[in-house]
Amino acid sequence: MNVSSRTTGRTAWVAIRAMLVCTIVLGIAYPLVVTGIGQIALPAQANGSLVRDAGGRVVGSALVAQSFSDAKGAPLPQYFQPRPSAAGDGYDGRASSGSNLGPSNPDLVTAIRERKAQIAAFNGVAESAVPADAVTASASGLDPQISPAYAAIQVDRVARERGLSPERVRTLVAAHTKDRALGFIGEPVVDVLALNLALDSAKG
């Protein structure tokens, strides 16, 4: 075996050892350490921020919106409705995306016009009262919150369908409204899933 062959062999062995060390450290040890820290420090977030109902059943995630509709896709009037979604068939975490349609795109303009008419009729309000987030999908298609303005136009419908007073429903909306982060970042939002779960437990 000449010098060149021995050098090549040593180089190959060094490369193999480096690959094995990196595989063990970065492919096994690091993921286990990070997973362990997540399970100890932030177990709820590490496991998907799952939301459970009063019976302990998992009904969704605090991070992902979901539809409140019947088997035919019609919105259920007794529930607050989320904003539209362009993620897959709607609210699909495996296909998170917006519509990618520009504001002057005729398809988007038509969709917004149709949604505004439908939402106004569904909630018994004027089309001018329908806020922007009620007719436009978010960039992810998964936002679990709506604006207080969108929640407000749904109050009377939900109250009527559930036999609750509008004041009782507004109180629940207020209880599930989150203020701006740090008091100045973003806008106030209403957590739709948490609000609907509270409605299912509401009395009078």
C-alpha cells in the first residue's frame, strides 16, 4: 500500500467517524434534549396546544382555526364562525396558505362580494357592517381568532339560536377577547374555539 492509499484510507475513516459523531449528537442527542426540555418546561405547547372540552375530550388546538358547520358545510347558526380559510379544503394545517390573490384580482373581488352578502344575510346585518376579516382569509388560513367587530355582528344570531340574552353572549365574548400584545402590538382578537366551548357550557 503506497502513501497515497494510506492517506485516502485515513481520510475516509476520519470522515466516517465525523459522520457517526454528528449523527449521534445532532440526529439523536440534540432532538431528545430539546424534546425533553419542551415536555418539562412547556408541555402544553410542545404537544400542540390542544384544547379539551368539559368532558376532557380533545376538540382542537388553540393555534389552528376550525369550521363550525354541518355535514354539508353550512355554518351552524348557534356558533360563532371563524374567518374564511384558503388552507387546503379549509383550516388544513398540512396545507397552510393564503389564496395568493392580489387585491385587484377579479376572483378575489368576486369572492369578497359573495362572502359579504352571505355573512350579512346570515347574521341579519347590513353589508356595510361586515368587517374585513369576515370576508378575507389570513395568510396562513389557520388563524383561530376573529376581530371584536366580526364577533359583534354574530352576537344576536348566536343568542337567538341558543336562547340566551345578547348581554350574556356579549359578556362571554368580552371574556374571550385578548388585548394587544404588550398593550400596543397588533389588535384585540376573539378566540373562537374557546368562546364556542364557553357557549356550550353557558346557562341562561
